[in-house]
Amino acid sequence: MRNVFLFMMVSTDGYFEGPNRDLSWHNVDDEFNDFAVKQLDEADTLIMGRKTYELMAGYWPTPQGQADDTAVADRMNSYRKIVFSRTLKQSPWTNTEMHSDDPRQIITAAKAEPGKSIAVLGSSNLCLSLLEHNLIDELRLMISPVVLGAGTPLFAGIKQPLHLSLDRTRQFRSGNELLIYTPSSSK
């Protein structure tokens, strides 16, 4: 059974995006970029909701995305992408499957296939649904050393307490700290 992990950068006060969907506060440097490539190398499939898909598809296949980070762009563009949207029906982005169905069956089937891990990058609304249905095996939260005071909370809308076990941590020179949790129901 393949592992599904969620990766999300979060402010110290729990927001994954600032007001007006601002991400300029993300604390990214060479050490983070190296980590991002190694993390992507653990996976061969990406899961996204519509909003995250539109952001990623509007950047990684472009000449700017390729120029900014060739290693990440190559992986993002070549990996299988499973996108859940009620409004989008097709995608020009290579290796993208669009689904409007309940994600539970599709992700359960993908987990049973041979391959590397499956990564959920962003997609906060989708991740809440996946967590509630025990489809995420690991939460990787990169805590950025910034307090936003406003924005979109990562776990806004969760319907029941989610108990987590801290598996490991990693400190970055930038002040970022990676916290890796396993939901108790995944054990």
C-alpha cells in the first residue's frame, strides 16, 4: 500500500495563506529547495484540488517555472497528477487526470497501485476531506517563522478532533521547522 503525505507550509499562527491568498511570506532558500526536490523524489503521483491545480498548472509548465527551478519543474511536469474539481473537465498539463467524483474511491485505488508515495501539495479543502476519511498517512507541516495575524487557517472547517503523533522534526537554518505527524487513525 502506497503512502499518502500532505505537505503544507504554515505560519507560526497556523495560516497556510495570508490575506488575499498571499504566499509571499514563504521562507524559501537553497536548503528548502534541496528538501523540496528530495521530497518530490519520494513520490510519483500528486493530488490537488482545483485552486492548487490552477496555481501550479499556471506556473510549472511555463518557461518561468522551468527557469526558476528546473529540478522541481521537471518533476511537477512529468509526475501523474490527480485533480479533483467540480468545474474543470480537462487539462492541458501533461499527465493530469481530472475527477469530479468523490475522492475516496480514486485515492484508495491509487494507494493500492504499485509505485512511490503520493503527495498532496497544498489543497487545504481537499486535505480536510482526506483527513476525515483517513486517507492521509502523514502530515508534513513546514512551520515558517512568521506571524501573519490573518489569512486562511490550515484546519478551518475540520469537523472532529484530529489526534496526531509527532514522528520526527527537522530544523532549517532559515528558521523553518518541519514537523512530521502521523494521524492516530493511520497507525
